[in-house]
Amino acid sequence: MSQGVPDIPPPRLLLDAIAAKGSSESTCSYTIVPGEPSMRSSLAEEMRFVYGDRADVTPDDIVLTAGCNMAFVAAIMALADPGDQVILPVPW
């Protein structure tokens, strides 16, 4: 929620939903590392819808991150071996 139009507040419905979830003990914990299972399933379904039923995508193929920095680190860790050099163009 760090980007958007600063002159326009979020809808009251959204603010109320965030407040309710944020004050619930059931949602005040860490999730599993790859991300919320129901969201990963929904993304897999959307990818099959967009790319067709032949798209071999399952929730196990999807990892959700809290921002792009975590995604970059996870991608590099998956692709690079110990001792490899990785070039990061400016701005990184």
C-alpha cells in the first residue's frame, strides 16, 4: 500500500476490512514461507485461464514475496551457485 495517488484516500470498506483483519488474533502471525496457499491456488488458476489449460502451473510452482527485494534475492539464490558473481545494474 505504499504506492498510489496520495490525494485520494482508500475506500472506507477497504480501511475497515484491514482494521478488522489487523486486530484479529487469527491473522497476527507469520504465514508459510512460499505465501498464503489460497492466494497461490488462485494465481495458478488465473495463469491457466490466461495461458490455457495446457499451462502446467500448480500452487507449488508459485512463491509470493513481501516486495520485490525478497523476490530478487529468492531468484538469485535459485539460479546462482556458491561463488557465482551476479551483476546488478544501477539502479538496483
